Amino acid sequence: MKVDLHNHTRFCCHAEGEMVEYVRAAIDKGIEIFGFAEHSPWMPQEETKMALSYEEVPRYISQVRILQERFTNIKNPLVKILLAMEMDFLPNKPELPRSFCEKYEFDYVIGSIHYIDNWGFDQETQIKPFKERSIREIYEIYFELVKQMVQSGIFDIIGHLDLVKKFGYFPKESWDDIQENVAKTIGESRMVVELNTSGMDKPVKEFYPGTAFLKKLKKNKAPVTLSSDAHSPKQVGRHFKKAISLLKELGYESVVTFEKRKRIFKSIL
């Protein structure tokens, strides 16, 4: 079964296309379960709007519900549409995602880290620290935040697990120990790792997580799902053929989807 659980909308102001166009693209790609997961209102933002405002959340949810009525809640639906949100984990403000999860009925929530303190490390305008600081140190700080996020128990899916590599900066020395430690932490949790295919279209030219990391996650019995992290309809299901082939090669037999925060395993064979 093909699932695609991480997709954005115009509400974040850095995506394009109508929401119905994403759904039609999913149907065209043979995706049977499709999830909208827009950025949470507390995502740190500076001059450019990159997430929902608090006032826009009810409208976002309403738009997803309308599409569910149109495409999902019918006889013989071609696609099942899920409602979710990609929520930034801010270590000093865990109450923000926790309260939202209590207030709204999401099918699942994605936990992501886009900032180290006030540094938006995945933004093209903010890559300078990668050239000035120890990459190993940056990785240690980033993945410590990932571990805190996992151990918080708030989220269902880990968004783009190794996003810190986006611009192709890697430690000169091995960082296998970091991967092993994080993989073990995830394996001991109930969180699901998304194989996020958007990294193939970034400077790093790799999935999030990379193959070596994914092998360690498999060894630690961490379940996976599939996500294209689409910001336009044409990106829905991108690189899925390669992603599914990789999962099968590593011995994965299922991907995870959700309904009302409950995990559902679906065969990919």
C-alpha cells in the first residue's frame, strides 16, 4: 500500500497549489492514504510567514474536512484523506503541541525540529554557522533535541529525522555513534520514522533518513511510514518507487498509517 503522510498547503505561504490538486495528484500516483500536515502556529518565524496562524487553524481543519467528505466519506473511495499537523518541538515549550493534541482531533501529529536555539539551520539564508562551527557539535546538539522530542511522548511521527544534513554538511569524523544512540531511543519508543523523500531534491540528495541510518533503525525495530513533504501537487509521491524499493531491500514489510492517533500497519509487499 502507498501512503503519503506529510504534505503542506498554501496556508504556510511557502507552498503552492490548491488542496484539491494535492488530492488529485495522490490519486493519479496510486496513493491510497494521503495526509495533510501543515506547520504549527508556534513554528519560529522571522520576516517570512512559514506556518499557520492560530486564527487559520479552524479554517485549515475545515478545508481538510470538506475534502474528506468529497473524496473519503463515499462509497468506494479512491483515496483516504487524513488530518494532521507538523508540530515544532520547542524544548522549553512542550505545552504548545501537547495542548493542541488535546484540543483538536488529529489522525496523527508529526514532531519536527527546524531550529537550534534561534538558528533556522534548514534555511538557505542561514547556512553560515555550518562554515564556522564544528559540524560534529552541531549534530550532537540537533540529535539531542531529537531524543528529547522522542522521549516527550507527544508525537506520532518523527519528521525528516536527519534534516540537519540538508545542505550536505557532515562531520569529518564518523557519526555512527550518534545514529546508533538515536536509533535505540526511537526503537524503545512508540514513534514512527518517516522515510521523507524530499531530501532527494535538496543539496544533500538523500532521503531523510539516509540508508545507513535507516539500517540502524531497522535493527532497532523502529517502524516507518512514507512522506513526500510536498509543497506543490507535482511533488506528491516524489521518488516513492526508489523509497519503496529501499524499504523492501532493508527488510521492511509494512508502513504505518494512523487513525485518531492509533497506528495501523499496512503491507508494502
